[in-house]
Amino acid sequence: MILTLSLTVVGLILIGLYGLLAVRNLFKLIITLQILVKGAVLALVIAGETSGRLQLGQSLAVTVIVADTVVAVIALALAVQLKQQSGTVDVGRLDTLKG
Amino acid sequence: MTLLTLIWLPLLAAPLIYLAGRLAGRAREMALLALLAAWVPFGLLVTARGNAAASFTYGAITLQWDGLALLLTLTALGLGTTVTLYSFWQMAAEPGEEKYYAMLTALIGTMIGLGCARDLFNLWLWFEAMAVTSYLLVAFYREQPASLEAGVKYLLQSAAGSVLVLLGIALVLAETGSLDLAPLPPESSFLLRLAGGLFFIGFGVKAALVPLHTWLPDAHAQAPSGISAMLSGVVIMAGLIALLRVLTLLAGDGPIWGWLLLGFAAANITLGNLLALRQTQVKRLLAFSSLAHMGYMLLGLGVAFLLGSRAGAEGSFFHLLSHALLKGAAFLAVGAFLTIFHTFTQDHRPLLISDLAGASHRFPLVALVLSVAVLGLGGLPPLVGFMSKWQILTASFASQNGWIIALVLLAALNSVLSLAYYTPLVNTMYRHKPAAAFAQATALPISMTLPLALLALAILLLGFWPGLVQGIVNNAAGALFP
Amino acid sequence: MPFWLIILTIVLPWSGAIIVWSVGDHRPQIQHRLALLFSGLAGLCALLLIPLTSDAAAIRLPFGAAAFGDLTFIPDSLGVLLAVIATVIGSLTVLFSNGYMQGEKSLGRYYALVLLFIGSMVGLVLSGSLFFLFLFWEMTALCSYALIAFHSDNPQAVRGGMTALLITQLGGVGLLAGVLAIYAWLGSFDIPTFLAEGGSLPGPVLAAVGFTFLLAAATKSAQFPFHTWLPGAMEAPTPVSALIHAATMVNAGVYLLVRFYPALAGIPGWTTAVILIGLITALMGSLMALTTYDLKRTLAYSTISQLGVMVVAVGVGGIFASQFHLASHALFKALLFLGAGAVIHQVGTRDMRQMGGLWRTMPLVANCFVIGAAALAGVPLLNGFWSKELILETALHNGYPWVYLTLVLTAGLTAAYAVRMVWWVFVGWRTEQFQLLDPGFQVAQFKGIGEALDPVTDSPAPATVHSGSPHPSPQFPFHAPLVILALGTLLSWLIAGEMGHWLAQTLPFHNLHVLPTLELVAEITLNEATLLALMVTAAGMVIWWWRGRILWVWYWFRPLRQAARHDFGFTWLNDRIVTDVKGFAAAWQLTQTGQLNWNMAGIVMALLVILLIIFNW
């Protein structure tokens, strides 16, 4: 059970890291980040279980979910405004700041 | 209890500031009041000798006041108060002024909390809270695409880093069953080492270690100038301090962490200076120079971790203070010029070095402050930057290790190189013929010039008398290396 | 008593800097007076220190942390001598500035920096702690940069200031490394401790200290191959040039070598390196001085060359001779620069080809200038003669005949360019006038008059270097500094013996051998070394009158002349390094792409690399 879950975590993380490099749509990028965070949440729960402190792990997981929701909301708000202002959500074209 | 007051006073004041701004248009006075009030518990904590006032425990959560917390609080609160006063005039015409002050005050509160956090998860939580408030501040100019772009990049990169920290926390929990920030036994397992690497990169994003730094120039250049000062002077330092706290956890695990810090030091110093060398935008130039200065601090800290000695850490923490003063003064002075410039051009073009031509005639004080700040950043005496760099380099050289000595020489040469981009800034301001924007600008209000003058005075005072802060710096180093 | 005098000598100029600055530029006359007052008082304090010298620290204050050591000042004779030179000649340049800088903008900044400069130089030479030596060293670099780039509107001036700053800071890295090495291995910043126990350092460390100090000295004193900043520094207002060349900045390098000579002389190859650097510089400087048209540049190259001679003196063990020459040089070079300032102020150009015949219009300046030039050339009975001959004799006596011969050759070249300079500025006539009369007239046809040595066909005349507009005031108001300096140049050698005795008293590590003035004079005049040198000097001066007849020699040396005129390629090398560094930086700028995916790749790659390192440790 732990092994399966751990492998799931690794899978989620790998998918997330790949997505960070490959996804060009800003909204999809935010979702990629969410995948990564879900991996981390799962990892916290597993860690609580294996170390015999499941309650601690669970409370951490819930806190992370809350905190991360705030980040996601802000990210989406900025993304929406950016789409309105510059008309694109392609992060490859959001490169006015460079050099 | 005093500690709790210190942390929660700014945090609880934030919504009140917002309300005061919304209802009565008094956000700025309220913010200044809240921050000035926060100096009272701070003073009590500094003077209190007993431990009772300096810690707070609720269930499994412990907040503990120590030298490092003092250092971070002093920097955040000091620079924060200055920035708040400075913003009075600059942000007066901005829509959403009340949000600015509320977020700024909250940012300061979260950083104080970060300094006092005593377990890994609390550290992460404060870290995340600090990040959230700073995202909103960086993307403050909602109507400017460049500002939003910088904000989005900053947010996504920081969030990616924060996930890595969470994974590290999970690994530590799984391995040890505890989240306390107490040194672990020396023999370290595979998982703990993996966690160390994750922490390094995770906090490193916020601390702008090269090559994780790519968000920094964008965010620093696009944020309101007061926020640029906060970001550069304190926020990236908070990232560094968070990293140091978790590294003490693993410090028993051989010299690897010290060498990693030194490696990043070399990368930061070199790349920061090279990228700044050809910059034409003033704020971007200052942003890149923050990378280099982070590198100097990493150098001293790396030596400290490698040798387990405090001297290097003392130098680095002194440099942290001095960098906050210097970079704060530089960003605020540039911000003053930027405001004048934007009032003149009526658009949001970035301020180029050449735009500063002749600025000293109409604004001698601001020009002097900016000159003092950048020359101090370049490490010239009798300014504080010279003293703090010296302390780092002395401690590093004393290791008598060939690699570290080579790194010291690299740092010193880079310091020379940095003068090549600081001095044109000074010369441009002291041209005789003023640029159009500065020819007929009106004088700046005292709420803006007073903070600048105070910062410049501090830069000079500590340059002549570095002993003034040695006690603080000693204690901060003692918190890491008891 | 020495405690307060030292404090005053440093703090007076510094507080003066703040006060003059805060007076504000709308009250220039008060600024002039105040600057003079504070620099003069500092000079007085320094003079009062002369009878109070001692080799023990007069001031020792704790400075906060171990990394800074104690704030220590030692009023020994070497330090006091240089402090006197810095403050007295410094205040003479301030006095001269009172006239020269009339009507200039930003006077507050000007005087504040000059006073800061003087105070820092005093701190540098009196410091008994390596850390504060380095601190004041860096402060002089800062001041020199700000003063050279004083005319910020002039890109040449800004460039000159930055070159000076970057090159001297490069040397500063050398000094830093040396000082840190001493601290790391000896555990102390105390200079006497290092002089006493330097031998106990591991050999390689001591050698590293010696050569890093040499690097520092070479950059500060504009020695080969770091001399390029000094000609560029000519963009500064002329009193500042006098200050940098005579009173403060360039003396610091020689001071460093002299101060640490007892500890470093034993390093294998160190004295040879010092001698070689000095010789190359002396020779190169005099050749370059012979080929430039710019009056101030001629003087700048001559400073380079003379500093080379001083460095050689240190290398051959003539500590007293080097300090004697340093003092002589400070006097006559300040005189020459201030005289040149008066000329430039009058004529409005620095190009010597556009001067000439000024003897008639400004006789006093001309007479003073000629005294200075004669001292530079080594004409007997002037201070430059005695000090230079003493160096020559020391070189021969200590077993360096090749050094002696090269120095004699340099002396000949020095005499030649001194005559050339005086001739063009004060005696000959303006070649310009002929061109005005007849635009097609080739100046090169005037072989044997003014242009024979420098045929215009060789290289087009540089664009006229205007240093502000001509000031047609015939009553140039400040002759006083010129007269004082001229008297000093004429008479200062009379106290050489006393000075030597005084120097020897408080330098326990240097083992000076000094003679009373009379014996010194006798020894120099009765020495055949002097005879040869005098003959070569005379030949160098006479060549100028015969230049038409020996033109073939001149053409024969054409490649050398071309090389000298182009600074032997070192300016090109400097530019090349700057371009390369800029290109390198520009290449790295490409890494900041602004692409979010690329930024994320940075994070992911760093994670992979760091994990690889951790698990392969």
C-alpha cells in the first residue's frame, strides 16, 4: 500500500516536473503546479503513516491544501488579468522582460 | 506573550489598515502607526533577559526568539518602517493604495514569524505566507502587462520551489518522525540527503541562487520601488535564513553543505556581476547586483558551515544588514527619480541610466544618497559595504584553504568589476546639463527625503563604526553555531 | 600631543569637506576660503608632528570586532614625511585652486573631494594597522576617481576616472590578498608585528604577500604595465593633477614598497622584480614624454618615469634616496603642474604646438616653470639633481651597474623632454600662427625650428584639447604657490642630511645609512658616477639644439617613436580587455531569456545537478 502510494507520489512529481518544462499554456501550467502539490500532499500523508504520526501528517496535508488554494487563486487571478492585458496565455510569448 | 504581540501586531493590523483605507482613506497613517507600535514589543524582546518572554508554545507549535530572529526582525521592521514612510507620497495617487499598505505590513509580520519558527512545517507555512503577500505586491500595478508578467513568473517559480520544500519536509518526517529544527545525528540516510537537496533548491528559489534566480530581475524591476527595496533587502534574505535553519538540521552530515554554499557563492557573484555589467535599466541593474551580494553572503556562510566557525557567518549577517541598508537606499532613491520621470513622461517606461543625466542639480540629496548607496555596494570605504565585505573576506581567508582563497580573490575581483557598472550611474547624475524630466521637477516632500537621509546616515555611521552592530551579528551567528 | 595632532591632521580635512559641501555652491568665495583654511590647518598640524615622531603607536583604539583589528596610528618619520607632503603640497594646490577654479560649477563637490583625498592620504601613511592601510588606500582610489571624473559631462573625463578606479582597485585586490594572508597566518593586522615577524611566515605565503604588494604598488604608482590610468587622469582639473601626482595618490605605491621593504626584501626575486618594473617604467615613461604634444600628458609621463626611478631606488636598497627623490619630486612636480595649469588657464589649450613665446606674457610663471623643469632634468644645485644622483650612486655602489647605466640613459631622455617642453611652451612660437597665415603651409617644413623632431606627416595632429574656454585674464591671481614651490625646489636639498637623520631615528626595521648634508654633497660631487650622468644630461639638453643635424637618428628610431606615441600598445590592451569582458557579459545576458519554461528548466536542472553532487560525494 505504502509502496503503491509512494510510486504514485513519484509519478505525480515526475509528471509535474516534466510539465513545468513542456507546458506553454499559462492556465495549464498552474494546473501542472497543482499536480506537483498533490504529490507533495500525498507524500506528507505517507510520511505521517510510516513514521507513526498519521495525525500530524494529515493535519499538515490539510494545511497545505488550504495554503495552496490561496496560491492557486492568486495565480489564476493574475493569469486572467494577464490574458486581458496582453491577450495571450502562451508563456513562450510572455517574454518582454529579458536580458 | 511579547513575542506573540510582535508577530501578530502587523498581521492583525493588515485588515484594519485595509478597512481604514477603504472607509477613511487613512491607510498609510494606520500602517505607519502599526509598524511603529511593533517596535515596542521588539524593544522589550531585545532588552528582556529572561526566556519566558522570548518563546511561545501552543501544542506542538513553538515560536522561539533568538539572534537570527532578531536580525531578520530588525531588518524587516527597520526597512519596512522606512519604506512605509517613503511610500506616503509616492503611492498616494495609486488606486489600491490601501491594499499596498495592508500587504506590506502583513509581509513584515510574516517575515518576523519566519524568523521565530522552530519546526519545519511552521517554517514552510510562514515562508508560504510571506510568498503570497509578496506575489500581490510585485504584481501591484494591475494595469501594466509587464508587472503582471513579472508577478506570474515570480509566483510560478516560487510555488515550484515551495513544493520541493514540502517534499523535503515529508522525507524528514518519514525518516525521523519529527519536524523539530534540532540538529540530527551525524550519520545521515539517503532520504535525509535527498531532503537536503530539495530544501536547497526549494528555498534557493526564493533566495535567488543562480541558476534559480531568473524571476528576480523581473520582479525587482517591475514592483513598486518600495517593494523592490523590501524584496531585495529582506525577502530574499528571509529565503536564505530559512535555508540556513534547515541546513543546521543536516550540518552534522559532513562538509557537503558548506561546499554547496560556496559553489552557489561563486555562481552568484560571477553571474550577478556579469549580468549587471551591460544593463541599461537602473532597477534591473540593481536587481542583478542583489545576486552578487547574495553570493558574498553565501561565501561567508559556506566557510562557516565548512569550518563550523562563527566568523564567516558573522561577516555574512553583517553584510545582510549592510546590504539591506545599501540596496534599500538605492532602490528608494531610484524610486524617487522614477516617480519624477513617470510624472514627466506620462507612461511606464523603465528608467534608463541615461535618463538620470544631471539629476543631481535639482535633487542633490537623492543623488547623493544614490551615489553613496551604489558606491557602498561596490565596497568602497568609508561606507558600510566595505566593512561587511571585509569581514566576510577576512573570515574566509583565515581558513587557509586554497579553494576558498581562490574564491575570495574571485569575490574581490568581482567587486572591482561591479564598480564598472556602479560608477557610470554616479557620473551620469553629476552631469551639468539636466535631462528634461529633471529640469523643472518640483521638490520632493520630506516624507520621501527623510527615509533616504536616514538610510544614508546609517550607511555612513556603520561604515565608520561597524562595532555598533557586532553584538547583533554575533548573536545571529551564535543562533546557527552555538 | 601626537594623539591629537594625528586626529586633527585627518579629521580637519574631513570635517572641512563636510562643511564646505554644506556651505552650498551659491557662496563660492566662502567655499574657497574654508577649503584653504582647513587644508592649511591640517598642513600645520602635520608640520607640528615633525619633532614628535616616534615608532610607537600614538593611537590605539578597539574597533568592534576581531576582523578589523585595532585602529592604530604610528607617527614615525616615514609616515610623517608623506603626511607633510600630502597636507602642505595639498594646501598649496587648494590655494592655487582658489584662483584656478573661479567660476566653476559644483565647487562644493570639488573641495569636499580634495579635502577628503588629503585626509585619506594622511590616514594611509600614518596607519599602523594593515586593515586601515587598506581602508585608506581604497578611499584614495575613490577620491581620485571622483576628482578625475569631476567634469562628468566630458566622456573622456569619465573614462579617465573609471580607468583610474578600475586599475587601482585591481591593485587593491592585490593589497587585500596580501593583508588577508598576513592576517590569516600571523593573526594580526599590526604593521610593526609584520615587519618584526614577517620572516616567520611560510615561504610561499611571504612570497605571495611580497608580489601582491608589488602589484598594488605598481597600480597605485602607475608602474609598468599598469601606467595607463595616469595619462587618462589628465582630464582632471589641473590642481587635482598636481594633487594626484605630487601630494597624494602616486606616492602611496612607493610608500607601500618602502614601508614593507624590511619584511619583503628577503623574498627571492622580489628586489629584482622591483628593479625591473621600475626601470622599464622609467625608460618607457621618458620615451612617451618625448613624443606627446599634450603639455599635461608630458608631465604625466614624466611622473610615471620619475616614479619608476623611485621604485628602482627601493629595489637597489636606497630607501633614503627614494624618499629624498620622492620629496624633491613632490616639490618640482607640483610646481610644474601648477605652472602648466596657469599656462593652460591662459591659453585655453593643452596642445604645446599652440603655445610658444609665453615667456614674454607670463614671465613669473615661466621662471618658476623653468626652475621646476631644470630640477626634473637634473640640473646641478637643484633638489632633483641631488636626489637623482644619490639614487644613481646607490645603484652603482650596491652592485647594479646595468641599473645605473639604464638610469643614466633615462636621465638623458628626461633632460631632452624637459628642454623640449620649456622650448615649446615658453620660447618657440606658435606654429598655429603660420597655419592661420597660410592654410596650405606645411609645418613640417620648419625643420630645425619647432616641428623637426615631430614631423606632422608622422601622425595627424590631435584635435585641440580644450580645457574649458580660454581665460584671457592677464593678471593670473595666484602666483604665491608657484613661488613657494620654486623656492622649495631651489633650497630643499640643503636639509637632506637632517631629513635623513630624522628618518633614520624612528624606522627601526629599515637600517638607513645617512650622511650629513655636507658629506652627502661632497660624496655626490666627487663621484665619477655623477660626472657621467651630468654629461649624459647635458647631451640630452644639447640634442634639442642640434635636432636638425641628428635627424637621421630620429628617423632611425621611427618604430620606437611610433610605439611610444601609441603608449607601447598598453592602452590598446586595456581597451581590448574591456571589450572582451563586455562581450563576455553580453553573451551571458542571453541566458536571461524571459521564457518561463526556460526558467523552470533552470530549477529542474539545478535540482538534478545538486542531487548528483550530493549522492556522488
